[in-house]
Amino acid sequence: MAADMTNAPVQVPVYLDNHATTRLDPRVLEAMMPYLTTEYGNASSSTHIYGMRAKEAVERARSQVAALIGASPKEIIFTSGATESINTALKGALACSSRKRVVTTAIEHKAVLDCCHFLQGRGIEVEVLPVTPEGFVDLAALQAALQEETALVSIIHANNEIGTIQPLEEIARLAKAHGALLHVDAAQSLGKIPIQVRSLGIDLMSMSAHKLYGPKGVGALYVRGGLPGVKLEPLLHGGGQERGLRAGTLNVAGIVGLGAACEIARAEMTTEAERLRQLRDLLLARLQESIEGLVINGSLTSRLPNNLNVSIPGVEGEALLMSLRNEVAVSSGSACASQTREVSHVLKAIGRSPALAHSSLRFGLGRFTTLEEIEFAAACVIDRVKKLRSLSPRSSFYFEDT
């Protein structure tokens, strides 16, 4: 049963950066603890009870992950996280294919875009598709991009900045018609919205535990089995673990945590999504009531229930973040790009001007977010925006660049 967060006191700073990482659920930690202490066996040690119990725990977690996405446990490969899963999927699939072309989009996570850049340097042709102003894949552009040489299409299921959810069934149908595999980056969507890999037509799917109230440093890759199954060249060699696709001693405690997180999400996803959607909509309403010219980034009809991304004309994003840092933990975009001051490639791809992109805030609500925290955060943001705007000439935020 989920913890009752009603009327909980507001802890400052309020954490609203759950797209970057989530808090470890206490129930997940409880499941992991034996494998951090007394159950320390190596899952590959089959000659004694310590190893056997570790192996049983890994296989139980494999079944828990598979159950969440409608897969077979044999189709789940454990990795160190979504980035490794993405690299294994893209590089591994291309290494086993006679085709030498990849199609992706301009709003992918850097893990996909940088991997595609690497592949380009090895002679693979990469086409990066545009998206609509709401962040959806341009299906006409996808249709035109699919050629006989296309080996793989890589699509982020729900964008990590603007939350837009892609129409995977339509994308899969187009890819299959041209004999291409479909890889899906599900780091943000796993456990937040329903995913059934078979009905959606997914061939490969990358997952991460720490976006799902699990531990950092562990993830999984779904690899479609059956006939014909997907063939991959492994990135790592040396131990034969994970059916030879991912060598290395298994992180038993982390894997157990991922499995527990998936089991909890499977049981609570529907009610949790509705609660977060209501809180997200309340936050948006509060901001719209008091902040003139607020711009919503991404779709409101097909969006992660815990995501809100807005641009605030007349306010420099870095100044706003700095003014909020002791009261509200929020970001302007992907944590992987937070060390640079470059314009968000996602906001640029949906047509936002540099000024609006630099004035964006990304709110990531989570399992432990309360109503009181949303009211507090909204009041803080509104107060800081008014103060920062008062320091600028009125004409500077009347909204020629929106």
C-alpha cells in the first residue's frame, strides 16, 4: 500500500525534479536490504545455496519487470541503466544487420542522439526527424524516411523534458511495413503509463530503475524473442551472463530493487497517475492565474501525468532557478544537459525561440509529492517571477518572441 501523504508537512526545498531521478521507495529498499547484507551470494555461483538464492532473486525480479510490460521473463536483460540499454540496442542491432541506416527524432535523449552520432562515424546513415510544435513525431516524415536500408527506428516513448507521449502503434506499423526494428526509450514512461510491448509492436525497449523509485545504477533491456527474434551483438564480453548479451557480475540488490519497483508500479500505476495528473493540473492552473504570458511546452492531451514544462517570458531561467533553489528543487530541462547553458534541443525542435527556451521550467511530480507542496511551489514560483519581472523593463516580456 502506498504511503498516505495527505496533510504531510512541507519539507523545504520541495522536490519537483522527478524526471531527473526519483526517491527510493521505502518498500523497494526493504526488498533490497537482505541482498546488501546477509544474502551476498553471486548469482552465477550455482554450486552452493548462497548463489542459488541470489539466482532465484534475480529470476523473480526478471518476472516482475516482464509482468509490467507484458513480456516473457526470457526477454529481459539486466544492465546498469537506460544508457547502457540504449547503447546495447542501437549498436548491437546495427552490428547484426546488413542494413546500415537508423531513423530517430530531434527530441531524443542525448543517450540516443550521441549513440547515433557514434554510429555515423562508423559509416551508419542516420536521419533525424522533425517533430510537431507539440512534440509528436512527424509521421509523414517518418514514412518518407523509411527505406529498404533502414535497420532500426529509435523513438522516445515519453519525452523527458516536455512529457509528450508518442503514438507508438502507428510508428511501429510504419517501421514493420519496411522491415525495420523499433527501439523505444521508456526510461520516463515505465510504470507511469501502460506499456504492453507486444500490442505496441516494440522490438527493443530501454528501462531504468531510478526513474521508477528504484535504485540508481541498474536498468533493463527488453529484447523481443520468439521467431524471428531480435539478434544483438553484445557490448560487453567476458562472463556469459544474461544469455551472453551482458557480461559482468549481476548487481543482485539493484536488480531486486528494480523488480520490486516494477511490481509496485503495476499495482498502483492507475491511481497514482490520476493523483499526479490532478496535482499537475492544479499547479498549471495556479501558474496561469498569476503569470501573464505563460507558455506550455508540449501536448496537454497526450502527456505524462507527472510532467509540466512551461516557459515564462520576461524571466531569465537561470536567475529564476537560482532564486528558487532553497525552496523548490526544479530544473530547466534534462539533468544530463544541466551543466551547459545551451538551449534545450527539445524546445528548439518544437520551435521555441532561444529566449523562451532559456526561460523554461520543468516540473516533475512524483509519488511523494503532496497537495501542500504543490501549493507552496506555485506560490514560490509566482512570487519570484513577479520580483524578477519588476527588475526588467515592461517591454522586455511582451511577448514578441513567443
